[in-house]
Amino acid sequence: MSQKILVAGAGGFIGGHLVAHLLRQGHKDIRAVDIKPFEDWYQKFPNVENVQADLQLKDACDRATKGATLVYNLAADMGGMGFIELNRGLCMLSVLINTHLLMASRDNGVKRFFYSSSACVYNASKQTDPNMTALREEDAYPAMPEDGYGWEKLFSERMCRHFMEDFKLPTRVARFHNVYGPEGTWDGGREKAPAAICRKVIAAKLAKKHEIEIWGTGNQTRSFMYIDDCITGIEKIFHSDNVTFPINLGSAEKVTINQLVDMVEDIAAIKLKRNYKLDAPKGVNGRNSDNTLIEKMLKWEPNTSLRTGMEKTYAWIYDQMTNPEKSRNFRR
């Protein structure tokens, strides 16, 4: 508990939840770093060392890792499919964050390093069918990841591997599958499908305009992992002595986007006319997490049902939309 912990990307959705978790566990020496102004952090805690810095810069990474024993790298320029398909260059520049953090961690004697990768690393040819087989870790090769964001994630995974091999810096890598939950982006273009659908359903209900726009055909399949499972999985992977390779961290509960809309409509007690925007960014046709390896290695897998997680997420977003004075989305 006396070790200094660096959380890079602490002003983001997952980073903020991770800092909250570490505080609940009793950690006293936490350095939280993010490029965003403090007022734009999703969660900010007064009893940690909060730092605004651009971790694409090597000097900033040197300062951030100084004295740190453990490093969690959750920092990246990213968002939902509407963002990453239209900002590939910005997504690729995140490679500077992980590269410079690895170099600084090596030079400053960090004992263990965590990197947050993504299911976007997986070969696109294995995701053309909504009824695809769940993705196994080996399905990342031969490489054909999501253009831009996926390539950056796959390259950074390799950097972690080679820093462990060449410089003996223990690294752990988790491939996140669509994380959602309260205290995250729900508007503005960077939100992911669960939050976007909650927002659209709530907006339709409040406006009494019973229509919703869905990107694509709605037949695309995905699995969505609730934030509490994500944080539990990060900690299990990070502190494991045998998970030294990239591993899936996601729910195995696959649904279509249409089924996700069905669920949110049921939560809201409303039925909407669906308008399909076929030229909108929609990503691959099918993606789901194969959890065979994480079950074998850690005797655990994400287990919060989608219905349970969506009920909590819907309630939080509804509160944000009906109480704008306390919503960071409206303050930006």
C-alpha cells in the first residue's frame, strides 16, 4: 500500500474508475495524470497527486514515472466508432504515449507496467459475419487490425512484449472489449454504443418524439463489458505472475445492436420507430470475446449481465440529462 502508483489517463472513463478502486483498496500514494484540464476529468479525487500533462512527450513521461513502482497506462486519444474511423492519425499518435512511458518506466526502475489494448487489434477478416466465432487471442495474427486505432494498439502490445524480453520490465496487456458504465462519455462524438443508445432513447422519451437513429443495419454483433468487471479484470491480470501475454478482457454475452436497443427500450418503458443510417461508421459486422484463456489462467471472467449494467448506465445518463448543471458533458 506504500508503493507509488501512476495511473496514466486517470481523467478518462476507465482511469477514473481505477483510481477510485485503488483508493478503496487503501492505496495512499497515487499519481493521476491526464492531458485534459482538471474540470474535464471524469472523476477527480483530492487525496491523490493530480497532474495535467501531455504524455506523448518523453519529458512528461519521465516526470510522471519518477518514483513510481507500478504503472497503469490507460492513456489514449480514442472514442467510439464515430471517432476512431474519422481520426486515424490522432489515434496513431497515441503510440508515443506508450513508447515514452515504457522508456521512462525502464529508466526509472518501475517494477510492473500495465497496457490497455483493445479488441480492435483483431484480424478484420474474422469479423465480417455477425454470427462470427468468438475471438481468441491468437486471432490477432496474421495482422489486419482496425485501421489507425487498431494498428496503434497492436504495435504497442509488441512494444510491451519486447521491453519485457529485452529490458526485463514486467508488462501485462489486456484487450478490452467495449467497456461501458456510469461516469463515462455519453455525448459529443466519442461515446460508445451503450451510452449513445441510452442517450438517444432518453432524448426521445423526454421530447416525446418516438424515433431513434441507429448506425448501420442494427444486425452488427458485439459484447459489452461493465466497468466494474473491467476494473476487477485489470487488477487480476496486472498482479498475475503467469499472464505475461495479451489476453481478452470482455464479456462473452453477444448481442446485436438491435437487441441492445430492445433492452434499453424495455428499461425506459418505451417503443421507438427505428431509422437506420446505413452510411454511418459502424465498425466490423461481428465481434465477441472468447474467454477460454482468462477462465483457464485466472479462474474468472467478466460476469455482470448486460441487463444489469445497462440499467445502471441508463439511470446515470438519465440523471445527467435531466440535471445538466451537474453534468460534465454540459460543462465542456
